[in-house]
Amino acid sequence: MTSSLSPALVSHLPTGLLVGGRWTPATGGRTFEVADPASEEVLFDVADAAPEDARRALAAAHDAAPAWRATPPRERGEVLRAAYERIVARAADVAALITAECGKPLAEARAEVLYGADFLRWYAEEAVRLPGVARVAPAGANRQVVHRRPVGPALLITPWNFPIAMATRKIGPALAAGCTVVVKPARLAPMTTMLVAEVLRSELESRGLPAGVVNVVPTSRAADATAPLLGDPRLRKLSFTGSTAVGRTLLGQAAGQVLNTSMELGGNAPFLVLPDADLDAAVEGALVAKLRNAGQSCVAANRFLVHDSLAREFAHRLADRFESLRVGPGDVDGTDVGPLIEADAVDKVDEIVTDAADGGAQVLTGGTRPSGRGYFYRPTVLTGVSPDARVSREEIFGPVAPVIAFADDDEAIALANDTEHGLAAYAYTTSLDRAVRLAGELEAGMIGINRGMVSDASAPFGGVKQSGLGREGGEAGIEEYVETVYVAL
């Protein structure tokens, strides 16, 4: 057991399935292991849900739906607000758990706890603010009432890389809207999501509210567990965060029931440095946009498109900053960059870098794996990268920064948009005219101008093209969990 986790925390962490308000073993007692990516040490044995377990969870959500829907919005909001306060009060323990199962440095984990908890606070406030309309029809013969009601039981599939934020960003608006949920957390990092679920379960129980509002089914066999639910008429909503490839498969499966779907899929974010950019600010912004969670983020900067006049200097400055960073376990003081999540992730990053180098790219720094245990990869800067290289076309999901030069603004925008993805984009310029043009022409759902981070609980998060459907966060997030009803009086 890793020393960063307190025995008191570990003794109270659930490792089973949450179904109908009770933590239970999986059918047949099956479990799977959750390991620390920095040490490869096994941390927990977690219940491994079978298809019948997932169906039991959906049944519990379905049975609890009428009572939860009838719970006053204010009371639903108070549950979320109380959960927010409890998580913030335990921020140090929650951050240690995130670091243990994900590997990210403790400073990043602490920031994620506050960011993730903020979704609960935001949707506690939004629960009482769903808009409606009551008006006389234009012809004057009747009145129109338009209101919103919960869409119904929801399946929420979350990724491993931000285990509290990705869970609360879905659970918060779903519960605020009056939906019950079945959460399928990531196999690689389910424990933080399960901790959040226990906080909510406890709050619901203490208030005498329905037991099956929040259900959790960790599993090592995601497709087996979720496929039966997608074909079940009791399920009315699917929200998924993950790869575009898996998203396409889930959309196909959801079509049979014409499920309401939200998809937050892959990214290939361009980071543009225009000729008039503040280069110091651009380099610092690049570190934030690239290296948060060791580059394992769907909004991580994936391609650095830099004007010819600045490309060489930007690349060398970035390489100098990368070389100054400390790579190591997230629970060690002074660590800047933690491990990747598993061995396969390191192999993929290494293959992408090798492909770029074989195609003529120069490795300014990094490009190697440190020796010893753990799934580490050194922060890497590449120059002379072809726009057709794998590192330019694929989502890297690692600490690798390919620098590609461009000649003018038109070429920069064309390169930025030359991808099937459109989740996030970043641009550095001191020209207001350029900023306005980029905001209008970059094909991305989120655009950061002169900043390397765009995420905020109060803002809509989502992409265009094959980066997804719908939005999470902000006022838009709760709209994903309601349906509009028109009544003619």
C-alpha cells in the first residue's frame, strides 16, 4: 500500500459495486486490480461487475427515478452542495487518492479536487434555475407552457485521467436535473469516483431520499457490462467521455433505443504562436497546455504551430523548460511530471516519437524512457516535424511537443483545422484583429487566447466535428439531462 494514502482513508474506501444504496460484491466475487502507475504496486482489488450487475444497477436507478424526479429542486441542490462541502473538507485525502491511482503530482491533484468539487457547487445552484415559458400564443386563442423535465435514468461512462472532475461533471447536472444515474468508472482509476459516490450515497441516506439515485459499476469488461444497458428501454441517456473510436461504437449501439447522447471525445489541439506573440508568455502557456497530467488530457496541446520567425527560438526555449522539470512519482515533493497511466501508454508515445524521428524530425530533448519501475516518459520537444507524421495526426496523450513552422496566418489556420477533431485550440497573439479572426475560424469548441487552460465549471466544455456531441459544464451542462415539453392550454 502506498504511503501517500492514510490508513484511515483506505479503511473507509468502498471497493464494491454501489447498487440501490448498498455496496456489494460483484456476481461470482470477481475483482480486478488497481495499481499505482509510478511504482506498479497494486493498491486495491475492486469488484468486477458482470452484465447482470449492470442490469441490477439500472433497475435500481429506474425504480428510484420517480421519487427523485419528484424531489424538490432545492432539495436536490442541497444534496449536491453538501457533497461539495464534504469533498472540499477532505481535499488532502482525495488528492492523495487521485495521485495514487493516476500518478499526477499532488499539486495537480489538489487543483483537480477543487475543480471537480466546483461542478457539484455549480449544479447545486443550477438545480433551481431551469428556465421555462408561459405565454399567450400569437393568435391569442390559447396559452403556451414550455417546461423541462428530467430525461430519465442515465448511464455515465467516465475516463481515468481526471477521475473526480469527469465524474462530478456528469453526476452534478444529472442529479440537479432530476435524473438517476449508473456510473461506469474507468478500469484504471475507479477509486476516486467511488469515493464521490459514497459521499453522495451517504447524503441521500441521511436525508431519507431514494437509495438508487447514484449507482456505480466498476468493471474490467466495459463493453460486456454496458452493451445490455444500451439496449434496455429503461435507460434514456448516455454520457460518455473517451476516445472517438469508442464513441462511434457507443453511438451505434445507442441508436437502437434512440438514446439521448452526450459525447466528449478525442482531441488534437493546435497551439498557435503568431509572429507578434509574447514569446515568454507563449512558452509558459505551452507548459500548462501540454504537460498537465503528463499530457494525458483530451484538451492537451497536441501540435505547436509556430511562425517561421519564432519557431527555432520557441522550440529551444521550450526544450530548456522541459529539461528543468523533475519527472517522478506524484507523491514526491518537487515532482513536476508524473507517470503515464500504464505500460501500453508509454509504448504508444515512444512509437509516435520514433516515427517522427525516422521521418526526419529532430529530438531537442527527451525522447526516452527513464530506467526503473513506473510508466514514465521524459518530456520531449521535436522540431522539423512533418504535418503528415503520426505525432501531428494522432492524439499523443503524453509529454511530447512537436513544433511545426508556418509562413502566414492562412497557413496556420489551415494546419490547425486539418484534423477530424475539434475539441480545443490555443493561440498566442498581441493583435486584437488576429484574436478575433482566430476565434471565428478555428474549428474547435473551446479556444484559449493567450492562455493555456480553458476548463472552468461555469463554462461549456465540448467539441465540434468528431470531438463530440453536446456540452458539459456551465448553463449548457444541465440541458443535456432534460427534455423540453410543450403544453397548449
